[in-house]
Amino acid sequence: MVIKSLELETVCGITSKFPENDKLEMAFWGRSNVGKSSLINTLMNRKSFARISSQPGKTQTVNYYNVNDIFYLVDLPGYGYAKVSKEVAAKWMKMIERYLNTSKCLRVVFLLIDIRHDPSAKDVEMYRMLTQKGLNPLIIATKADKISKMARQKNVAQIRKKLEVVEGTPIIPFSAQTKEGKETFDLATDILGFSVPELCFTENDRLDITEYTQAAMVTTSIAMTKVLEAQGVKPDVTAGLSLGEYCALYAAGVISEKDAIATVRQRGILMQQAVPAGQGAMAAVLAMDAAVIEETIADIEGVQIANYNCPGQIVISGKKEAVETACEKLKEAGAKRTIMLNVSGPFHSRMLTGAGEKLGEVLEQVEVHIPQIPYVANVTAQYVTDAAEVKPLLTKQVSSSVRWEQSVRTMLADGVDTFVEIGPGKTLSGFMRKIDRTVKVLNIEKLDDVAKVVEELK
């Protein structure tokens, strides 16, 4: 989000009365010198707002940082290394416990652990204290840039084991140096010219507009993918429905994160501009075989199948009048139901052929690589292993049918037995249950899901 205002509003000492706030609070806690101030500065896009010191124990008060006059970041005194008497340390602990017990607006506690070392006895004690209070903390494994990725996975597992982490609690590697976990949204903001965190995480009207929707979804999905990769999970094959194909291309190493985000922004603009508002439409057709739909609409000019989602759910697209006519004929032919969709354009129809051609010009500036793992293309529902095929397929995809069910069946035929959906919602997981109920389907749409998926895939 855009940080418009940031203020150290309240500082509370051992005998201070805590403020009665009406804004939610997020508290940060950990061993002295674990990197709390660096984390806060990184999250707030500030270099030295929260004071950083090589000397442990500098934070000796409960500090309330007012962010945009919307919420508070609460910095709690560290434990462990501070060179103070046991009497003073005990008073600090009572102060912290008083805060944890009395704050009515505390929503989450971030417990920071140095990823380079096993959790200390004090780390274990503090984690257990938080869980006993019903505060299931999110764990930030700091200083992740100091060790290799291989060691990182091992150390994250050790933290989970040593703390006896509550099931479903994610452990997030973080580096103030590399900005890991934050850099994807910052990069997207630089590329697109608007704040992607603000677009994704605050209420606004722009998410209903295709050019913003596409950029937001791809950025979010790539960020989730990177968090999963940091936990040691790598796909053997990848695919994505429509816009999701760009995330699949990133995961396969075909295009860079930067190119994926920049290209989908242009894709969204071109698709939004291709057809005047009100001239195109889309509709879902339920409980009718795809072959019957194809036969029924074959003679209706200006309509085609846009998405083969799963058995019993097909989407048609095209000129508004043609789609409406097709819906009537399909109901007469036995469709259980047809539903006009609330969309901003006739996506994946021939009405967007021009947009696809212009996208082809944009793609000329994009560098593509040989897939490091196979990916399945929407247009053909077949594996792509040649980099030369990528751009023509993406150009055609804008105005062609998305053969999602066929793509899934291609992967099933190749022995794929576990599917992980990454991104907002569980749409693809729902489709999967109708395509083949025998395979394992996992979903990541929020942070808590990462740990669950990692545990499932062990």
C-alpha cells in the first residue's frame, strides 16, 4: 500500500498506561537484535524510521507507529540479549504481558526468529506463551540472505520442529537486504505506475476494470508462487487458465517476473479497448455436453465457446445479441441453465482478434526462454517445450477458446496426481473435482495456506 503518513504516535514505558485505540494493531516481537526495526522500515518503505542499532536492547518501550491513520504497527521490546538486570528485564516482560492481555485491537503478533540459528529456549518460551494466550503468531524468519536457499529450507523445518509450530502457521523467510517477500509488489508498482499493494489490499473500484484486474492477479499469484518456492516446493509441470497462463510461464522459467507483469498490463488495456462497452457478452452454460453446445451454436454468427472449464460448465462469448440468442437455443436444446456473466468484455472471442494482434507487437519486446519444466498451453491443451511457440500461442489465446479441461486431462494422462491452485479463490479446484475426483487438489489463496500445502506435499 502507499504510505501517505507514518508517525511514532505513542511511546509507553514500564509504568505507562496503554492508549485505548480504535484502530487495529499488529505487534512485532522477537529476541533483541533479530531485526525488528529493519523489518518495520522495509514494510514502511523507510530507511531509518524505526531506529536500527548493532547494540541489542535499544527498544525498551512499547512503540505505536500510526500508519495512514488506519492501523498501528506496535514494536515491543526484545528479549534475551539486552544488558540489563534481571529485575528490569522482568519489568519489561510484565509490561509486554500487560499489553498482550489488555489490547482490544491487537489482531496479529509477528514473532521474529533468526533463520541462521535454532530457536533459543527463550524463543520457545515466548512462542508457547503467545499460543497459550490464544495469539497464534505468524513467524518471520529474518536474515534469510545470510544463508543459502538449501540451508534456508532445512532451517525453516528446524524452526517449525523446535517451536512445535501450530498446524497451519506459515514461516516466512525475510531479508531486509533483498526485500524477499516484498519485492514483487514493489517491482509491479514501478512497472505499472500505480500502487499494486493498494490495488490488491484496499477497497477500490479499479479492480473491476480489466487493465487493473489482470495486473493485480498476476502480481499476487507470482508473489504467492515465490513464497511457496522459498519453502522448497517446485512444480514438475505447470498450466494456468487464461490470464493464469502468464503465471505458469513465469513458474516454468519462460518469462521474467518483470515481463509477465508488464505484458499483462498491456494485455488488459488492449482487451478493454477492443470492444465498446455493451457490445460484447459472455454466458456460462451449465449441465450440457460440450459437443452439443458446439453443434447448437454452430450456425449463430458472432458467438463461440470461450472456456471449456470442466464437464457441465462451458462459457460462451461474442456479440451481445448473439450470446443472448445462443442462450435461448441452448436452453431449448436441454441446457439446465444459462447465466449471463458480469464481465467487461467478450473475452476469448473473435471480437478480440485485433487485441491479440496488438499484443503480438508487445510480445516482440519480451524475451522468452526454453521452459525449464513443461507447461500446457490454453490454445492447444498440449505441452510446450519450444520457446518459439510461446509468443504465437499467447497472441492467439486472446481470441481463442481456453481448453482448460483438455489441458488438465493432458496432465492426468502424463501421470500428474497432485494439483496446487495458486491465487485468489478456489475456482480451479472446483473444476478439478468435476474433471477427476481421484487426484489430490490443494489451494493457496492466503498466507495460512502455504504451511498447509508444504505439509501436505512432504
